Amino acid sequence: MYDTLYAVDSRFRPRPQMAEGHEVSADGLTWRIRLREGLRFHDGEPVRAQDCAASLSRWARRDAFGQIVNARVASWGAADDRTVEIRLTRPFPAMLDALAKSFAQVPFIMPERIARTDPATQITEVVGSGPYRFLRDEFVSGSRAAYAKFDRYVPRQEAPEWGTGGKVAHFERIEWHIIPDPATAGAALQAGEVDWWEQPLADLMPTLVRNRAIDTLVADPTGYLGFLRFNHLHAPFNDIRARQAVQTALDQDDYMTAVNGPDRSLWERCVSLFPCGTDYATTAGAERLEGPRSVERARAALAAAGLAGARAVIINPTDFPIIRPMGEITADLLKRIGLEADLVQTDWGSVVQRRASREPPERGGWSVFHSFGQAGNFINPAVNPLTRGQGAEGWFGWYASETVERLTGDWLDAPDPEARQRLAAEIGRVASSEAATVPLGRFFIRTAFRRSLTGILQGTAPYFWNVRRA
């Protein structure tokens, strides 16, 4: 539905999308972005630079990377209807990385009247400028969403690659059905009642691949990173020795096998807090995760720290098939290294609510939770919540590190790729050595679809453009 000024290709390089191009003043304080001709919103109005400026201003007050940009912005404005003008208080070399952000909170462009909605208030009108428009009257929460081709969309001329290039809509209508039961979803795909299942369970994949009418594809070749997140505010994991003991004993193979089965083509060990296979991946500081696994050494380290028998509360979802086994494995591991592990299993919504609590575990707080995310969520120091050391202002777990935050600021100001590489490696080393978060491995999720579809693209989301009937 929505489009962006820039997007990333398969190597996470920013590429123009709604933008025709840009120029930066000699002092680095003014960015001017020229819009492509022919851009229109779904209500028929032309896309103006004023719309883009308001949209970016709203995004920059909500998104973590955007907030970093916003701290350096003097004004989000427009030089004319086709030229976005961003004035800075000091140069910001990473501007394109921010504007091309394609994960979590994305800098989507919407009409100015909607973008002026308070950032803390949910918008009530869905008007984008992408190749498909949202059919609000047909939306049924938790059941179905429908989209129609936007005939006035003008695609770029380049070949499509991830979120970049020409977004050509071949279907007049698309319906997205929410089917909570995996067996029902699998049966619908096999019967031809649906064409495409975004994320089939690994347990059902063997049945699907035996069906000659179904094909599969690794949707995001950069994969997903699973992780164990500590609560750094309260015992026992406010003590670095407890966190490092878990690093010493934890075996990523246990987690990856439980999530994806024994097929090693779908997972790999990855000890880096920046995803393996991406530019900033590093093993520096992760020596405890790389060496031989040892429950005995972890148990001895906890005893020496006076933490043997300490209570740790693991909050874990029963209704999230990828995450559930992670918590169960960790609970067993913590018991084996000498902690009193309390596995609290609820629905995912309750986990999300409880992880926001900063109370001690004995007063409704927590010690550990698990999750996973696409590699792009952790692609660089500015966006990676697993390495950021913002403390109380940061992500759940509230890891604090003045060193990491200083280095992250240096990374944002770095003038060239070599300097960024060096700084990211040091950030990875510090965060890993302090066990800010424990990575559990990188894995890949296959998407499944009827062979009657062609043109499905790999990338960070299920892209509906370029897809057509065979």
C-alpha cells in the first residue's frame, strides 16, 4: 500500500524508490531529494514534497533510528512540490540508511493531513501511493484483508529486487486470509483454496514438498536471528558473571534443531549479534559461545559468584511455535547450571505485556525472554536493539553501556565504509563480551505457494508485485 523514498536491495544498499535522486550541500547540512514524476496517492491527489516531509517527521519521532536522525534535524521541509528539503544541525552521513529502512517502523509516505496526526495516536485513514490500495470496507480484523490494484501507480523501470525497482501489479485483487490453525492453512494450500502460505511450520513442510502442485522458497535469504534476552536490571542477570555462565553452557544446536529440525540447510550456528552473512557480522567477544560447551564450568562460575540457587523467571509463549521451545530449553539449561528456573508459560500477548515490566521477578517482572527477528532488524549499530546500550531508554532488558553508545554515535558520524566496519566490530565485541544478549543461531523460513504462481521475489516481506499466474 505504501511506498518509500528509498529502499534497500539484497545487499542492504539504499536505492531510490519514490525519489528520482538527491543532492547534499557542500557543508553536509542540507539534503534535497527530488521526487519522481507521476506519483499519486490512492485518493487521486499528487504526492508532494510537503507530504513526504510531514511523513518523515512523524516517523522520526516514533522509530529508534528516526529519533537519532531527528536529533540532528533543524527542519523537515520542501523547497517546492517535488523537492524534499531536510536541514540539519550537523552532517549525518547515514541519512540514506535511515530513509531506506525496511524493517519494523518504516518511513512510509502518506498524505500530509494524515501524517500530521500525533505520533502517539494511531492513524484512522489508510492512504498510500503503492501499487495496491487497501479496501477498508472489506477488512475483518483477525480474519481477512483485501487489496485492489492501483491503476495510477507508475512503477520504476528497473528490475525488481527486494523493496526496490519496478513494482508491477499483475493481479486486480489480492486477499490475505488469517488462518490461525497451521493444519487448516496447510490443507487449504494443498486443496488450492489459497495460493500462498507465508510461513508454514517446519513440521508440515515435508507434506507440502511432496505435493507436486506446491513449490517452496526461502523467503528471506539473510535469514532470522534467534536470541535470548536478559533482564539487566535485576538479579541474577544484572551480574555479568551470571550472563557469561549462560554463554559458557548454552548450545545453539539445541535451539536450532528444536525450531527447524535436523535439516542443516535451514539453520546455522551464528555467535555474532550482527547477523552472519551481513557486512558487520563478527565473532569478536563471543569466545564463550564458540568454545566447547560446559555445564560444569558454568555451574562452578555461578557458585564462585555466590549465585548458585538464585531464582530466574523465564517468560515464554505457548502459542508461538518458533519461540516456545527456546524457553523450554533455557529453563532446563538454567537448572543444570545451578539456578532455580521458573518457567512461566502464557500466551504471546501476555509475554509482550509482562516483558515491559521493570519490577523484580518476584513482583511480576522477569529474568529472561526469547524471540527472533529478520536479519535486517539487526543489520547495523543504529537499528540493532541487541547491541544498543541505552539502559532505561532502550529495548526490553535495558542493557546499559556508555561505551557502546559512544561507539554507535561514532559509527553514525563515520565518513567512510572502512571506519564504519571498524566501529561496528568494536561494538559487537563489547556487547558480546558483556553478554548483552545471547544469539541462538541463524535460521531460514521457507514460504510455500502453488506452482500456478510465478515471479515471487525474495526479500524482507511477502511482496505482491511481480507475481502473476503461470
